[in-house]
Amino acid sequence: MINYLKNNLTIRRGFIVGVSLLVIFNFIFIAGYYRLYLEKNIDERYQLANNDLSKELSALSETLTKTDDIKSYLDNYTKENDFTVTITSNNENQPLYSTTNELEHSRNNITVSEIIELENQYYLISLSKKRNVINFKLAINFFLFEVINIIVLAFLGIYVSNIKLLAPITDLSKDLNNYKLGIIPNKRHKRGEIDILQNDFVDLVNDLEEEKKKQSHIIASISHDIKTPLTSILGYSERLIKNPNLSSETKEKYANTIYSKALSLKEIVEEFDDYLSCNIKDENKTEKISIKYITDYLEKYYKEDLKEKDVEFKIKSNCPNAIIEIDQAKFKRIFSNTITNSLRYYKSSRKILNININEQKDDKIIFEIADNGSGCSDSLEKIFEPLYTTDKSRKISGLGLSICKEIVESHGGTIKAVNNKMGGLSIIFTINAYKEN
């Protein structure tokens, strides 16, 4: 039970449980005080009051046996004393004498009775008095006990609240302030909602720190990639400016080199822009597109171009009528980046690129873009990391497949890479099929 409370006690439940326990403990303390002290004291006082009243009744009975006018005597007696007197006969329904006041039917009365002989006849005489068994001292003692009880329970509640609520909040506040100074917080053992919040904060900090490292790496790598062609452009431009007597062939060669390096620079910048745009968490401008529309698009825009580059291009689909809901511009970028990546790594003279689209039983459309290039000898998970590339000369930035991953995941899909039977690489990603509700 204790372990359950430690693992499942939320702030709301803890408040309810805490208040309930305080009420229960207070009730137990009061019951214990009554049983151990108050009840005994009340019984003793009741017994003393009962004994005193019995003596009073005995004296009254003795006086009545010597009195001629019983009614007059009792009237004066009850006026002078706060008593109720009743005298009844066993043979008569009506009492011989009875006084009436507000004490007669009170539940707080003490009543004693005895048999008395009047005029050679036996009567039952009863004497009642207001029960006053709790005095001011008892009330003060009880009040002091309750005050002490409340103080003890209050301190206990404050102590528990400090452990369960205030201390974790204080620690979380310290971690927030320390993080501003560059100190990374650590996770804590989960004991409550604040600890869960603390751990969520640590996860967020770790994600932010990882993202900062990634962005810093990207900026450094992009800077390096830009400097290489830019250095060549500046160098050849300087030669053209400072050497006006260069031959036409040399000038044309330098100009072509400058143009080639500028195109490389443009490609790097565009790819970086695409990466940034895909990482911006904006909403996809989705529309419903059929798989046939996708295959027709791929056939139209890539078949002739790939044929000119001696690439055998085939598209197969078993679900032309299936519908997917996508951001069309971003989705087309997946094929552009993947096909461009494949074209860089062909080794054999026969170049093959196949795109297979199939619908699975779980209402997912699976896309496979497979080539017979060089495959990947490194970890296949790394190829989706920003700036990862097997091009050791760093001629490309390595953001293409990372952009594909961002686009697929923004559509609620998954993506992976595998080395296929052709010896090349297959990029496989899934998109949920659109179904009418």
C-alpha cells in the first residue's frame, strides 16, 4: 500500500488523501482522549452527583414522613431547589404529587428513586436534578488537547507537503535558473507529478542541447562547403582581373570553372534552404491525391531525363486507386532528393532505378525507391542525419535524405534504408492511406 501511494500519489489525490487522513487522525485522537480521560472523569462526576442526589432524596423522604402538609412543603422545596419531585402510588394511576418545570423531560437529568411510607401506604418518590457532569475545567482541558492535536497534525501536514510538493518545486526552480547559467539538470526518481514535470523538463533540455549541437554542426559544415567553391570562384576571378593578357582558351576555362563552382554553391544553398523550410513546424497544405496521379507524375518528369543518363527506370503499383492526403510540393521533393542521391553512386555500366508502390492490409501505402548503386557500408540509420555523406571530398552537403525524413514524418509516416538484392540502396517509406469516415 505504501509503495502504491509513493508511485501513484498525484497532487490532487495527495490533497484528498491528506485531508482525509487528518480528519481520521483527529477523530482517533478525540476518541482516544474521551476513552482514556474524559469518559472516566465523567463517570466519576456522575457517580458523585448520583450519590449526592441519593442523600438528598433520603433526607427529603425522612422530612416528608414527619410533615402533615406534604404538597405545601414540596412546593416550597422545589422553589428553593432546582429539583423535580414525583410521588406515585402503586394502586393509583394519578401521582400523589408531581412538579413540572423545564427539567422534567430533559435527557440531561439525574434521577434517583426510593420507596417511602406515608399514612400507612407505600409510595414511590423520585427526585430529579439537572445533570452537570462537565465543568469548565474539563472544557478547557479538552480545548487545549484539541489545539495541541491540530498543531501536531498541521506540522505533520506541512512536513509532508514540503517533501511531496514544496521541495520538488524549489528544486525545479533551481534547475531552471541553473540552466540559464548553462548548467544541465539531471533527472530524479519519480515520486509525484512535480518529479515527472522535472524529468520532462530534463528531456526538453536534452533535446534542445542536442538540437543546438546539430545546428552548430550544420552551420559549421555548410560554412565549410560554401568556402570551398567560393575560394575557387575568388581565385579564378582574381586571375581573370589581374591577367588581361590571358588567352581566350584560358579565359573560357576559368569562366567555366567559375560557373561550375557557382552552380555547386547554388545547389548547397538551395539544399540548405530546403532543409530549413522542412524543419519549420508549419502545417502541411494537404490535398487528396491518388496513387495513379503520383505514378503519372513520376513517369512524366523522370523517365526521359533518366533515359538520357542511361538509367533503366520502372514504376510498379498495385493500388492505383488508393488515395493519400499529402502536401504535394513537399511530397514530390522526396522523389527528387532520393533519385538525385541514387544518381551519385552508380558504379556499374547498367544503371537501374525502380519505384514500387503497394498497399498493405493495415491501410498503409509503402513506397520503395531502389537502385543498383554502391549501397551503404556504414550504419543505415546515419544516412538520414543532417550532413551525413559518403562523399569524402564533401562535394555535396548531405541534407537530401534528412529532408526526406522530415517530410515523411511530418505526414505521419516512417522511413528507412536497406541494402537491396541488386547491391544498391532502397529507400522505403510509408504513408497512411486516406479513408472516408
